[in-house]
Amino acid sequence: MSEPEILTFGCRLNTYESEVMRGHAAGLENVVIVNTCAVTGEAERQARQAIRRAHRDNPDAKIVVTGCAAQINPDLWADLPGVVRVLGNEDKLRAESWTPEAVGSGHAVSDIMAAKETAPQLVTEFAGRTRAFVQVQQGCDHRCTFCIIPFGRGPSRSVPIGAVVEQVRALLASGYREVVLTGVDITSWGGDLPGTPRLGQLCRRLLALVPDLERLRLSSVDPVEIDEDIWRLLENEPRFMPYLHLSLQAGSDMILKRMKRRHLTADARSVIERARAIRPDIGIGADVIAGFPTEDETLFSETLNFITETAPVYLHVFPYSSRPGTPAARMPAAPVAVRKARAAKLREAGQDSAQAYYRSLLGKELNVLMETDSSGHSEQFAPVRLVDGMVAEVGHIERLRAVAVDADGLVAERV
């Protein structure tokens, strides 16, 4: 059976949804699926470039464009060369959208803001990956001033616990050792379900109902939405990975207020301090936007100082990208060169923090999920490679000792 080529841009949720589409579209001949992202203008530019390249390399290919950018502005993508179909974010997950007849029948972009629920999707294979993503939530009810994603994803909807458990059991049967819970705003999970459970309850019940699950990890979380069950799991449950990735965005209270975020710097600092008090070895990541409108040198220095002081290990830095239709797009913008220069300074600070963190793990024993025969990630999500000449089986969890640090992470040998 043939399989379409899938080009995925953006977040882990898109990665998960690409695998859903891979299953629905199996058997289609000469089809290229482009799953777009709308977080930044650069993400959209890369997707357009990929479409033009795919058409140039194979003029007869049927190109189907979907994802957030396609949902928000379908006409723009429909006009690109080789594109035969534009699908909305809800439409792309329906099996009937991927019959040979449907692929040739034109565009289908339904009103995402009218979506009321998220249908669970059974995925048992992730191409080229050893950890699996499970969608537990979709959409977002918040309106950060820089973000266009709610208009691509619709309102927040939760996948019921039973469906999540079924998905995880199927993944374990396929050989996966680690599961990452993902969504657009996963800490809002449960708000639309009976009894309004919290994300920590989902994690607790999932680990109880699937005792064979060895490693459970969360994708990006909002600092003020971490509930007490999550804290208890971090402290007491070895299968709940010692890793938090915070949707921080800035280290300046003024900028956070202008972004219309739900937290201030004191909230984020408190989360980081509490996490390290519970698990001193915990890996902490953060998303940060550099050069947000109205950010002058003083306000940028506040963010840089916050990053330096709190030392998140895995720093994802994005130069601010104006998104038409958002409030921030109407604010006074910093020059692009300034945004890029500030992003570079933040990345340098993040690299310093990462190197210091890796050095703190030297001599310690780590459980590493092997993603190639010589590299993988520890429970703390530290990148680890084996010493030269040593190999391991892909997909296995190896007990290793960190013996050196290089530019990319840790070097380790078997205990």
C-alpha cells in the first residue's frame, strides 16, 4: 500500500495530527500533504517554500494543504501551484476527507470557532520516532495579544480520560515506552468535561489505569495552571518525568501584561523554585518571545536578567512575528534586526544555562530512551549520546552514566 508524503510544520500537536492523516490517507497515490503552522511568519514562509519545491520536483503531485495557516487564510494557500485541496483543522482529521474522490473534489474548511468537541483519534505509529504523542486537548479560550492560534484551532475542547487511556494502551502494544501528552493549551484540559477535572487528575488516573506505561511527559504548560496533582506526581511518581516546559513568553511584568498573559514573573519564578526544591535534577524549559512590541532596552534587560537568574535549560526563543488580526500587530513594533539581536542574546544565555545544567549531571546515572543506536534523551530530557564505539537498541531505555559534556549535551557510558 502506498503512503502519501507528509510535510509537518510547527508544534507537537501537528506531529500527532500528521500521523492521524497518514492513517486516513494510506493508499492515496502521488499525494503530498503539507500540515502548516501559523505561529510565525517564518513558519508560513517555510511551508509556502515547501509547497513550491514539491510542485517543482513533481508537477503531477496532488498537494493538500492543511493546518492552522490554511484554516485561517484558506484562499492564500489554494492559489499556490499544485494545490488541489485545502482542508481545515477539523476536516483534516475526518477519514472521509481522504478518499480518492474527496482529494480531487476541492476545498473543505469548516468554521473552527463552532467546534464543540474533539473526537479521539487512535494512532499507533509515529514515523521515525520512539516516543509517542497523545492529543488530550484542542483549541484555546484565551486571547494573548500576539497569538493567532485560537482562530486556527477554535475553542478549548478536552478528550475524555477513557479515550486517552485507550490510545495509550494501543501505543504500548505497538512498543512505545514513553508518551507525551499534548494539545494547544493542555493545562485547560477538563474545563469542558463533567466535574471539570484538572490535568493532574488525568495524569494520575492514566498512570494508575495503565501500569505498564514507563514514562509520561507533558508538553508546554502555563505556569499558573499547574495543579496540586501535578506537583504530587513530580514529587512521588517515578514514571512521571522530571521535566516542565513553561509557556513563559517574557521575563518582564510590563511585557507580560501587554501580552495579556495570565502570569507575572513572580509566578514563573515560584514555579521554577518549587520544581527544583521537589526535584533538584529537574529539566526546565521555556518559550520566550524576543522583541515584543513596546519592548525597549530596559524591558528586554528584565527578560534577559530573568532568564539568566532562573536558568531554564531548554530555551525556545522566537523573534516576535506580527500576526495580522491580533492586538499586538497594532502596537509599535521593534525593528526586525533588533528582534533578531535580542533573540540571539537570549539564546546565548539559554546555552550557558544548558551547559551548566549538563555539568551538574556529570557522574550521575541516567535512564535514557534511545532514539538512534547512539543517542537519546534522559528522563530530564537531557540529550545524551553514547561514547564513541558504543551502540544500543533503538527504543530501549538504557541505564547510563554521564561522563562528559559537549556542545550538544551529555556523553555517557553504560553503568
